[in-house]
Amino acid sequence: MPRYHFDLVDSKTFADEGGAELPDDIMALDVAEEIARRLLAERPELRNRHFSILVTNQEGEEIGKVPLDVLH
């Protein structure tokens, strides 16, 4: 199963050191949205500061981004 990483990014990157093994890119993006929602619940001050969860695969290729600003 491929490994995905979920980094918190704005102008800097806060790297995910461990990652997660998931079946595919769709599941990885779903997990990124879950991480973003949990992060906003725990750290509401991050809203409206242009943070995103950047999803990359094990080769370092970008799969997608989930902006924290668009979640409710």
C-alpha cells in the first residue's frame, strides 16, 4: 500500500514525519480533509491564515491541497 504524507503549509512547511499507508489518492485526500477539520477544531486561530494540508505520495509528488479556509 502506498504511503502518503500530510504537511501543514502556508509560506513555510510543517512536515509530517510519519505519514500513513492508504489504498489510494482519493482516500488520502479524504484523510487530509479530516485532519484539517480536526486541526481547526483544536486550533481555531489557524482559520483565515491561508494554511493548507498538502498531500504528497511516497515519491514526493503532490496529490492535492485542502485549504483550511474553505472548511466550515
